[in-house]
Amino acid sequence: MKYTSLLLLINLFCTSNLYPEEFGEKIYQDSCANCHENELLRAPNFAALKLIGKEGLLNSLTNGSMQEVGNTLKEEELIAVINFLSPTEKNNSRSSTNQNFCEYTQKNNRESLWNGWGNDKNNSRFQKKTSITKENVNKLNLSWAFGFEDSVRVRSQPLITSDTIYIGTQSGKVYALSLSDGCIFWSFRAKAEVRGAVLLSEDKKSIFFSDFEANIYRLDAITGKEIWIKNISDHHAATITGSMAIYNGNLFIPLSSTEIINAIDPNYECCTFRGGVIALDSDEGNLLWRMYTVPEPKKTIKNSKGTEMWGPSGAPVWSTPTIDTKRQLLYIGVGQNYSHPANDLSDAVLAVKLSSGEIVWHYQTIKEDVWNAACVTNKVNCPGQYGPDMDIGASVILVNHKDGNDVLLVGQKSGMVYALDPESAGAVLWKKRIGRGGKKGGIHWGMTADTENLYVPIADIPEKINIEHPPQPGIHSVTIKDGQKKWYKPAPPICLSEEFKCYASYSAAASSAEDMVIVGSMNGTIEIISSYDGELLWSYNTAKEFQTINNTPANGGSIDSDGPILAGKHLVVTSGYDIYGQITGNVLLVFSSEE
């Protein structure tokens, strides 16, 4: 049945007693609660689900992150569970009453102020193009807020040009907004949630982004008109979590999957997904090469329910690839295996040829890390002797140190940082424990660096873990030369929410500029800190309601995944995250420093 027809039925049956609340609640308990009420999994909690609304829930169950569950439900069960979670006759989703389209046009000469995930090919997340300094940062004020409909999280790293912000959303909409006042130049509806960064083409005429279903899009940057769409999946559970990189006319795309969740089902043949990277030509989207981080899976044993198991599997690439133009290499960080046998490319840094995807060298940080979500639920498909689930989920940073030497900087969920020598096949220069680490980080989404120091956000949220090291949530500064710690600033302990988990931790990727580090906390606080000594220069609490330029009801919440960034005279941040029970939100905030 078509999506729109099903939505009409959902609203129709909401007004009748054909599917009573008890039936919907039973479907929720049988099919949903096992994940959504388990704090050890990434799933949004019950309070977050109730905020999504009918259309958002339907989209998630048919095209998004809950599609695997939705496929197991009959039509009447789907209708009942959606109406249980969103019981009012009116669609609870946060919808816009004023589209607020611009009365002027975009510029054709687009200067990139922040592009892609890392803002450069090295993934340093360092910003040179900003007029905000330590001296004027206290003049930052909120200019405008934009609310995203049908959303309870925002995690797409915006692309920012001299006059436009391009950003994706949970509902699948991609917007081109005026940087100056937030009006809408155009919007485009993707087939599924857009989670990663938006990327400007090398000729600055088009943009690229990916969606949850592993579709890659190229649009005209001025009109939003579709140029091409390519699906790159070769597995039913494949998705794209990290963002794309671009170089010399080619796109490099990391592959991850949701099979780690499929493994909860005792009848699921776990596991067959293979992580990796693919390269497309950016002009037409044609496949150039595909590399895998594990060999072809084979049958291994049967689980306790008699279901066939497969391996090796997993080793997803969660983050944005890093491009080394000097050596013509691509660097990726890799996650854990999903099933036995483990292989030597999991929890590793890989250097592959840009031209072919051939692996040149690798460095493995943890061996035998085999884990899936069954390990924290029914354990049927959990591998025997399972590992700690310590992905390398943050992008590798390539830095040219001020002494002239290149260094690769690697952060891991374990709380460890590694410095590798790209000239010597990844030889270890130094390694240092920065945080306690954990399944939720440790170092989660990304670090930032200048030519002398590395700035490391640490989450270290409460969890049971066998590591004899105290949690140190906050931002840490270490020297790139030898890993010596310069300073540590704890995350602010501001937690007011009762319905959601509120952590004084830094999970989102940090960014930096001259003399400053910019971070966002899981409790919703933005902080701009002196890179010299960790002194707080400016802060703002985003976990509250905002009046939006498009009149969509909106509030901020946890800051996770993409973090706050500077661009020109602006500070830009998304606020709201629903995973791990965090504080939901659906807002984009733009601050300006006016002299």
C-alpha cells in the first residue's frame, strides 16, 4: 500500500475503536519495547517516540531506521502501534505553518565557508574562514532559529557557503536556507533520513549527500533540481552513517549497516554484511571501485535456536574517509566484527589506494572485537567470547605538524588516541589513554586539530565496563608531537531534563579555529574554549524552546554527532538527539557576531 494511503488509514482509524489502545500497546511491547526500553542500545526511548508523530513514525517504519521491524508487521498492526504512540486525531508531528520562502535569489559565486564533515580533505575540522576571535566572541547573539518538521533529532553536518546553509533532516527533507535570515531558497525530499554532511562539488555548482537507504544524490546547488540518484547498497541492511569525501572528480563513500540490530532476532542468520568504501565518479555517479573490510562470509555454526550463523562479518566504516593527496591514499577507521571469526581489519586504521581501493597497510588497535546487539538483549546470536565493541568511529585526522612531519591521529571509543606515521606504513609514534572509554565513547564522533595540538572530546557516560580508569568526560588538549596532556576541561554539569537522559559529556565532534575550540555537550550546552589553556570564553544553553523563522514548533536538546562550527561571522549548531535516551530536539541555530 502506498505511503499516503496508509497515512490516511492511520488517521481514519485513530477516530474509531477498531484498533483499541490495548492492541497497539501489545504490538509495541512485543515488537518495539525490547530495543526502545533497553538503555544499552541506541534506540530512542518511549518519550522520544511519542514526539515523532504519525507521519514521522510511519516514515521510520517503512523507509527509515525501523524498517526491518515495520516489514514484520501486518497492516492493522502497523496502524495500531502508530496510533498507540501518537494517539490524538491530529498528527502530532511538528509541522510548519509558514514555509517562509526567500524573496531574493542565491549567489552564483559560492565560496565555501564549511564543506563536508571535516571542512578539509584531512578531516581536521579546523576553521580558517571566520571573523570570530577570542576578542569578539562574547558579542555572539542568536540571529535566527529554524525548526525541522517530523523530527526529534538533527545530525546532518551543514554545508555553509557565503550565503546559504544546506542541511539534511530526519524526515528526509534537504533545505537550502539563507545564511543571513533563514528563509528557504528551496527544499528537496529524499527517499529516507539524511544523516551525514552535505558536500559541495569541486566546481561549486552542485551538492552531494546520502540517505539512510544508501542512496547517493547529486542536486543543482542553486535550484535543488535532481541531477542523479544512485543506490550503492549490496546488502539488505546496508546504510551510510559517515559522510562522503571528494577528490579529483571522485566521491568516496563509507559503508555501515543496521545488521548489528537485526542480530537481536534469534531467527536471523547473523551475519553477512561487509563494511567498506566505494568510489563513484562525481559527474555521473558511475561505480569506480568497491573495497571490503572482511572477506565473503561463510556458514559457521548454528545458534541455540537452530538458526544458521555466518562469518566473518561487520567491520563497518562509520566515519568520513580522509584523503592524503601527497601519498594518493585514503585513510579509514573501521568498527568491530559482528560475528566470528574475527579478522585483522576490524577495529583498525586502513590505508587504501585512491585509484583502486587496494589496501596498502593497516594497523589494528584491538583484536577479536566481535559484538552485536544480541549481546545486550537475548544473547542468542551474541558471539561466544564477544568483544568490548570499541569502534574507531571518529574520522582519522591527517596533520602536517609545525615541525614539517605528517601525523595520522586516531581516536577510538576505548578512550585511546594513537599517532601513526603515514611515511612508515602506520608505525606507532605514540599512544595515550585520554578517557575511560565505553560502548558509547570514549571518543565518539570526532576530534579536531591545529598544527600543534589535538583536541579530544570525551563522552565517558555512565555504564558498566571493566576498565580501571576513571571517567573523564569533557574536552582534552594533547600535543601532537608526543601526546603530552596540556589541559582538561570537564563538561558542564547542567542537567534539568526528567524524561530524557542528560549527560555532562562530549560525544559530538569538536571543531576549532585560531585560539579557540568549539564543543557541544549531550546536555545541550555550546562552549567556546581557549585552545591555550581551556578557559571558557562563551557558552549558551540550547536545551529549550525557540521561536523559529518558519513557525515550526521547535526546541533544542542534546548536541551529538555533528557539533557546533564557526563560519564567517556566524556560529552554527544543530540541537536535539534521541539516541541513548538523550534530549530530543529539532532546531538549527545560527548566531552572529556583529561589530
